[in-house]
Amino acid sequence: MDTTEILKQLAIIVLAAKFFGLVARKIKAPMVVGEIIAGLIIGPSLLGIVQSSDFLQGMAEIGVIMLMFSAGLNTDIKQLKETGIKSTVIACAGVFVPLIFGTVLYMCFYGFCAPGSEHFLKALFIGTILTATSVSITVQTLKEMGKLSDAIGTTIMSAAIIDDVIGIVVLTVVIGFRDPDAKIWDVVFRTALFFVFSLGVGIVVYHIFKRIDKRYPHTRRIPIMGMALAFILSYLASEYFHVADITGAYIAGVILSSLDDSDYISRKMDVNSYMLFGPVFFCSIGLQTNIRSVNSGILLFSVAFVAVGLISKVIGCSGVSLCMGYRMNDSLKIGLGMMTRGEVALIVAQRGLAAGLLEHTYFTSVILLIIASSIITPVLLKLVYSKDKALPEG
Amino acid sequence: MDTTEILKQLAIIVLAAKFFGLVARKIKAPMVVGEIIAGLIIGPSLLGIVQSSDFLQGMAEIGVIMLMFSAGLNTDIKQLKETGIKSTVIACAGVFVPLIFGTVLYMCFYGFCAPGSEHFLKALFIGTILTATSVSITVQTLKEMGKLSDAIGTTIMSAAIIDDVIGIVVLTVVIGFRDPDAKIWDVVFRTALFFVFSLGVGIVVYHIFKRIDKRYPHTRRIPIMGMALAFILSYLASEYFHVADITGAYIAGVILSSLDDSDYISRKMDVNSYMLFGPVFFCSIGLQTNIRSVNSGILLFSVAFVAVGLISKVIGCSGVSLCMGYRMNDSLKIGLGMMTRGEVALIVAQRGLAAGLLEHTYFTSVILLIIASSIITPVLLKLVYSKDKALPEG
């Protein structure tokens, strides 16, 4: 792509995102919703003045890495320890309930059959797509409300990270059924290894940063090196451990979250995020879809897919939260927070396509699920949090 | 390119740039020199672990736009008015002295001939490449020293802008000799039109920004809209007026330079610049060359080309400055500041290649000129400025 064309597209994206973001805020919806809708409006669905490109995809990737790194930086490790077991239980429910619901949904539409058949595997894959939570929208929404680092925010964040890990294991297992060469335990081992590796790297890196931070507090090198760490861990996660790259970025943030200057790093990352990378990331979700190309057949399935995708996460996560003693309102927050789908669902779908377990038609459904969850989640989250204020604490 | 690959490359670039930037500062050289050398070291010339790509080129483009926008924001319009005529004279000398020297250089190497012949045009084109000043390195160096907005800094900036305009007119004239269809006066007209257009847009935009600034001071929308303005003017300059895009970015900065919040915009742009886009831009200069592929024949010409390129600018600009009554030291600053070549020289070379006026071999010479000027200029500038301190003022 021509470099001057890039400038035009970025200017349109940034201005549209800012404008619709402000409109969204005026009507009490979170700004991200406005930014995604901005992408739909300027993209092929409506005006068609901006097309998704490799360059914009790359910028969006950097955007999501920065967002997850920033989320990690804001993690309260003490609270993560406290919510660890509960988060794991929530994550398990958040993976297996949508997996089952999705599988049944496909069979309701296209016929039931016995496990092990080609048809069953395809049904199972629809369920697999539904497992992957992408909390970036939730993160942004909670951040706007200043609720990212409280107990519920941390629970959602940790559950989403664990959900991601379990989801990748499930994906590997399902694709493993197709290809007898794939070693399932090998992948489980690699995933575990990544966390052990991160722990080791984390201890060393944390002490290096602490020393630099003490000697040169508030210098540019600290956020720059922090960002580089996020990039490196994301790369290593994806390239060598086959874990989602955003998990690496989040862990990089967690490693640095106890530094004195973690707030300073976070502020510098935020400037980068809100000026350019954030708007590009959220707009690109809208840009990647073309509402016009949807026909009635796929539309019907998509509507059911979206509904089942959203509801099953809430049933799974909120249900199990309630069972563990969370208040009704807090359980709802957790379920809604875990409901968002994003780029991970698309990556899962792409792997399914490559393995012959998914037809290209279903991509529209996945994109609609991402958009719907991205729009609905922040609105409902804000609603539930606003009820919180009305109620007395405790 | 794979998105995870992007993360790896960015991490390497950012860390290498920061490391060599700090090393450069330790030995009292400007950080940009370190960043360019970092590009040479990690690029194909030495380690070969990072290759230039479309994505990195796009990021570098955004980097240079941000840098020029920031330079424009720091312009003191009062001083620009005062230095206007002097700057124009300096720019003219800075264009025509290198043009003549470059033409003669080519003929010294490959034989003299009468004007109008094919051979003469090729010689003239070597001179044309030498006309284009790219002040981004100078801007960064002066910024590091806090000298960007003083009288000399402003003179250099305005002379470089005018130099750019004259340089583009010269390029069009030279290429116009080759192609009888190109209308030279049409281009002169378009360039003039761009400045008239910018003036009109500038007045309107300035008042809009002033109103927003008054109503919502220090809000994110101001730097975001400012950046978008820089992108738009750069795009319009390049696409519709055939003026270098960086001229548009600089003018966008000048338009907003009188706002109360111009410092606020500048600070936010700087965070974006130093975290990611700046290192990518300066490293990419080093990445784009492969020192290994240079043979002795082209090396000899290149050395002469680099020497003539650097000396002719200094002779032209410093000479004419001295004649206009600048002190010796200040004249040297102006000559050295105007000496840097950058992406504009490469763009000119590419147009020559397309018009059949330049062979691909000479690209190495152009890249070497860019690198040499990028490394030598900041070192010499610092030296000249340090002498300034030793001398009493006036």
C-alpha cells in the first residue's frame, strides 16, 4: 500500500473513532462501542472509504498487545492470588458450557450424529470457537469506569487468561482428533512450560527493572523497555509455545505491575494507545466485516450462534460464580465481562478453516459475534455497574 | 508479513535503538546517530536479524510525519516572519550550489558534454538528488539540545521548507526536459496553490481548534485532532499538490503552533515519537542499506558524491549566510543544519529511476549520503554549538 494512502486512512480512522466515541459517551455508552461502529460506518459495510489492509492489521495487533500489556500492568497481584482458584473454576465453566451449547446448536441446525464422525467434529468446532474469551473490550470498558483493578475486575482478568489457556488446549484437542499426528499432551506441556518460563523470566526481568527504576526513576527507558518486554513475550508465546500472543503481553504487564514506576509505564502506554493504536484496533473490528454480504440462510444461523455464544458464557460464568457465593450483581458482571469475543475467536476459526473443520461461510457468524459482543457487553456492563451504585455496598 | 514477526522486529528495533542511543549519548554524540547505527547493526549490513518491510516503512513514514508535525508545533511564527527573506536566500543557495556541483561531479567521472544531451541530463539529475534537504535529523538534534525554536533553528527550519519547494520545482524541470508532456508551470502553480490552500485551511482550522481548546482544555481530542490534521495535510500535499508530504505535516504544526495547548499537543506527540515511531524511523535508515554489496567502482564515486553533497550545501548555505551578515559560527550552524539528506533524496532518486535518468547502482550512493549526513551532521552541529557556549554572546 502507498504510504500516503496510509496517512489518509489513519486520519479517517482516528477522526471517525474519536467522533463516534464521543457520541457514544454522550448517550452513556462506552467509547469503544462508538469506535467499533465508526469502523462499520467507514468500512465496506457502509461508506467503504477505508479498507482493512496488512498495515492496519499490523497496527491493530500492536494495539491489542499494548492494551493487554496495560491491563497486566494494572493487575493487583495480591488480588490475583486471592481470586486464583475461583478464577480457574469460572474459566472452566466459561469454556465448557459454550463448547457444549455450540456443538448442540450446530446439530440442531444440521442434524444430530454420533461422536467421532466428520459431522460431529464440525459441530464440536463451532463449540470450540465459542470458548475463546477476548477481554480487550471488557478491559477498555472497565478502565473507562475505573473498575479494572478491583476484586471483580481482577477476577475477570485472571479468569480470561486461564480461559485462554484452557481454550487453546481444547482447540488443540479438537484439531488433534482430525490429525492423528498432533500430540495433544505435547501442547499441554508447552503451555505449562510457557508459564514456568514466564515465571523464570519474570523474576529476573523484575529485578533488572527494579534496579534501573531505582537508579533512573521516571526515565524514558523504563516504558520503552517495558513495551519491548511485552512485544518479546507475546512473540515467544505465539512462536515457541503456541499460546495466544496477548497472553504474553498480559504476563509482561503482570511482571512489571509491582514496580514503583508501573503507573508511569502505564500512562505512557496509554498515550500511545488512545492516540493511534487503540482507535485502529477497535475500528478494524468494524472494518473486517461487510454486513451487505450476509444472506438469509447464514443470517439465521448467525443470529442463533451469536445468541448462544453470549448466553452460554453468561450461564457458565455467572452460574458458577453464584454457586461460589458471589452476589447476584457481581456474578452478572463476571458473566458479562467474560462474554466478549475478539481476535482469538477469529484465530481459532482460521485454524479450523486450515484443518478443514470449518467452511468460510461461518466467518461472518464469528465476526458478527465479535461485533455483537463488543457492542452489547460494554452497554450491559455499564448498566450492571450503575445498579451497583444504587445499592449499598456489601 | 506475519503479525508476530512484526512484534519481534519492533522489540529488536526499540531495544537496539535505545541501547545505541544511550551509548551515543555517553560519548556526547546525539542519540539519533546511535539509532541509525543500531539500524545498520541489526540490518543486512551486519547481523541481518531485521529486514526492512512494507510495514516498517509505513511506521517510519508515520514517524517522520510526527517528527515534522512536532517541529512545526515548535515553530515561532514571529521569528519565521523575521527570517522569511533570509531563509529564502539561504534555500536558493542550498539548492543551486549542490545542483551545479553534483552535475560537474558526474561529468568529472564520466566525461563532459554539451547541455541538452542524454548524458548531460543524467549528470544534471545527480545534481538534482543533492538539492533535497531533509531536516528531520537536524530537528531531532536541535530538539535534544533545546535549540529548535531559537533564531537559527527557525531559520534552518524555514530554509529547509523553502528548499523543499524549490527542490521539487527543480526536479520537475529536470524530468520535464526528458518528457515534453510535463508542464513545469503547472507544478509551480500547484505548489503555490498548496501554500494558499494551507493558509485558507489554516485560518479556519486554527479558529476551530482555538474554540475547542478554550472549551475543553487539555483533553485528548486536541492532540488526536492535531495529529489527524497533520496526516490529512501530508496526504493532500503529496496526493493533490505533488509537494513532499512532510511539508504538509510541518505546516499543520505551524497552524497549531500559536494555540495555548500547542505544548500539550507537542508533548503527546513526543511520547508517541520516542516510544515507537522515532526509533523505527531512524533505524529504518540504517536497515535500508547493505554496506556489503558496495564494490570499489561505485564506492569511489559514492565517496566523492557524499563529500560533494555535504560540502556543497555548507558552501552554499553558510556562504550566503555569511554574506547576509550572520556570524561565522551561526553561518556554520545553518550550513550544517541544511546538510542532512533523507527520504526526500531517495524519493527524488526513485523518480529519476522511473524516468530513465538514473541507474539503480547510484542508489547505494544516495543511501550512503543519507547515512553519512545523518551521522556527521549531528556530531558537527553539537561541536559548533558547544563552541558557542565558550564564546561570549553577541
